[in-house]
Amino acid sequence: MPSHQPTSGDPAVKPEFSSSTAPAQSKPAPEEPVRNKKYDPKKPHITETPMTRKNWYKHVNWLNVFLIVGIPMIGCVVALWTPLCWQTLVWSVIYYYWTGFGITAGYHRLWAHTSYSATLPLKIFLAAVGGGAVEGSIRWWARDHRAHHRYTDTDKDPYSVRKGLLYSHFGWMLMKQNPKRIGRTDISDLNDDPVVVWQHKHYLSVVFFMGLVFPSLVAGLGWGDYFGGFIYAGILRIFFVQQATFCVNSLAHWLGDQPFDDRNSPRDHLITALVTLGEGYHNFHHEFPSDYRNAIEWFQYDPTKWAIWSWKKLGLAYDLKQFRNNEIEKGRLQQQQKKLDQKRGKLDWGVPLDQLPVMEWDDYVDQANNGRALVAVAGIVHDVTDFVNDHPGGKNMIRSGMGKDATAMFNGGVYNHSNAAHNLLSTMRVGVIRGGMEVEVWKRAAQENKDTMIIKDGEGNKILRAGNQVTKMVDPPASAGAA
Ligand SMILES: [Zn+2]
Ligand SMILES: [Zn+2]
């Protein structure tokens, strides 16, 4: 999830608290260029200049470095001399959850994805505590997040994990970004939401009050610990909630499984879910972004979903969107099928019939009589030389089929061979027989929709199901060569 404003002078993005150069704009107008003196589209952006030893500092967004790294470090040092009383600790944890939900249930699921609707009181609460997480305004955050979903893993993704784990975590905020690079998204619905517009317009006041003043006031008025509230429920809590939500962009695109689609980077993992109040089922989320849930199983950890569901019960949230199970299971099945196809592609199924050389029947008989261990089953010639001694039915049985049409023998005349035997036999194929009765057998197999009915998997390999091998005959015709 994004945090601070990465660049200044972005024509498409309104400046946030961390923008040092862009002037505040009273009414959001995302698609109109801001008349910004410092933004000159003709001048190359600093990111278009290669980083050197002389100019590296110009690539760094120093304000964000101070806000994301500097202040928390100062907070950690000051905390060493600040006693932590238990009430402040409990309050810090509670406020961590509130501000975390402001991001996950508010910024993310309500505003970026409109996965449910909220009543005005809930919207105001989420906009306030979300501001307290110090991750930029709803409007700016949701805009980048929609670009992240629309252009996942591409150059237009503001925090593409393809640029490295640390980059996707917070490198994208610590280094300046070229505003022209980030993909465009439609945020007209957010511009029509008075809560979003109000929060954006008064963002600096919101972040200062909800990020630092409010947590200090609660601790101060409650049990007289103003400074402890400021350090623990304010600064350090901001640090933890920021780092936790940044994990959705880094960890959730790097660690875990891909049960729904593995063509892009999002992944599902319990650890990410634990860290991010349930946003860790990210493979599901990228497939079904407007579902109010990230975890769909009852036993998976998704407290954000539980919170939204509880708000619905209290009458504060409504229109919770949910994809039909049928759609979810289709996606899961297709991904499983893809994995199966990859496994199938690694197995030896024998030379495809259409790639085998054609042999005359007489030639087959001749070669078999002259010592080559050839057995014809269903019009296909198999070289069983390496298998004769290992034949479970004994050497003599297999030898009795050499130079003959062993179709009937193999399919119950002597022994009704197992599925595994048909599979193994197919790996010994060396040719197909032209003419005569044997081809009729093969044609019949074709009519029975066996090997010749070509069903190909995603890897382009034929799918050969048990019992469908071309050598398998339920009712083999009597043939001249059969025993
Ligand atoms: Zn993502
Ligand atoms: Zn999302």
C-alpha cells in the first residue's frame, strides 16, 4: 500500500503532506495539469537522469526519508528514556488496530475498491483513523492503488515488486518517482465523495491531529501520560502501522502460494495476513479485488473482513460485495489444471503416433523373426527388448506375442493388462503398421475416441486419461496373429 507523496509537481496527483514543492490545490482535478511553476513537462525529470556519485542525492526524496525512516529512529531513541506504562501500551495497541483498519477497511476495501458501502459516521471514522496511519490522503492512496491493480508488475505499477522487494516496500517512496510513469486511473467517484475531498483538502491538519495529537490527548487526559502517548501511541505506532501495511506491496507480492493465477506476482500467505490485518491473501485479492473479503475460508485470518461484517450487523456498512463461489472455484480449478499440465509435460508418454515411422506388416514380421523383440498391439509396433526379462508374466509370454498381432492377447486374450501396463507399453513405441487388419484396429480405436481424439492441455501436450490408451481395447477383434 502506498504511503507518502512520492514526487512533487505531479500533474495528475494532488500534493500530499510530504510534497515540498507543489502548492496545495483547493479542488481536486486529477486529469488537468496543475499550474505548477516548478513542474515543467519539457524538462527531463530527475529519474530520467542516470544516478551518479555527484547527483545521487537529487534522486532521494529527503522529506519521505525523514518521515518514514528518520522520525521512527528518533522515536526509538527517545523511547529508551520514556517509561512505558501499561495503559499507554494497551492504548497504543488499540490505536494501532484502529489506524490499521482505517487503511485496510477504509482506504483499501472501501475507497480504492468500493467493495462495500459505508454510512456517513463510519466513513468519517475511517477517514479520520486512516489519516492517523500517516500514509497519504485517501484520494492519493486510492489513485496509486488502482494503478497498482491495473498495471500490476509493469512499469506503470507505482510499487512494482519486479523492481525489487525493498523498492516495493518503501524504496518507491524514498526515491523520487517520475509522475509521468505511473499509470492513469479513474478516480471520479472519489472526487464526488465529500468525505474524501474534505480529508484531502485538510490532510495536513488531519494527519497532525489524528497521527500525534489525538493519541497523546487520550493518554494524557486518561491517565496523565501525554509524552508516553506521543512517543508510543503516536510516533512508534505510526512506524509499526506503516511498515505493516507496506508489507502488502512487498511481502504479499513475494512470499506464498498462487492458488488462483500465477501469471502475476501476488501471493497468499498466513504470515503476510497476520502482519497486515488480513490483507495477506493477495493472490485472491488481485483476482477478485471488489470482494470485501481477502480470505474466503472461515479459518483464515482476515480481521478486516470480520470488522466490515460486524459493521454490517450494526447497520454501519451495507452492500458488501462478494464474488460467487462458482467464479472463485473456476479460477482455482484453472490454476490447478495449469499445474497439472506442467507436471504432465515432464512425463514420458511415448513418441506421438503421428511422429512414428510407418512399417509394412511383412517388414514387422521379418524383423521380429530375425531376433528383434517387436510386439504389435493395436497396429502399433513396440520394441520390448529391454523389458523382456522384466515382464511380470514371464519371458515366454511376451515372446509368444512377438511378430504377431498381440492386440487380443494383451487385452484379455491371455491377460487383461493393467492401466500401468498400457502406459508403460506406450513408452516402447517404435512404429505403426500400414495396411491390413491391424490398421483397422487402429481406426476402430479412433472411432472410440481414444488417442486420436486430440485433447491438448495448456502446454500443448495431449491429455491421455487412464483407460484411453490407444492399445486399450475393451472388446478386441479376433485377428489372424492373435493367440
Ligand atoms: Zn498488490
Ligand atoms: Zn487492492
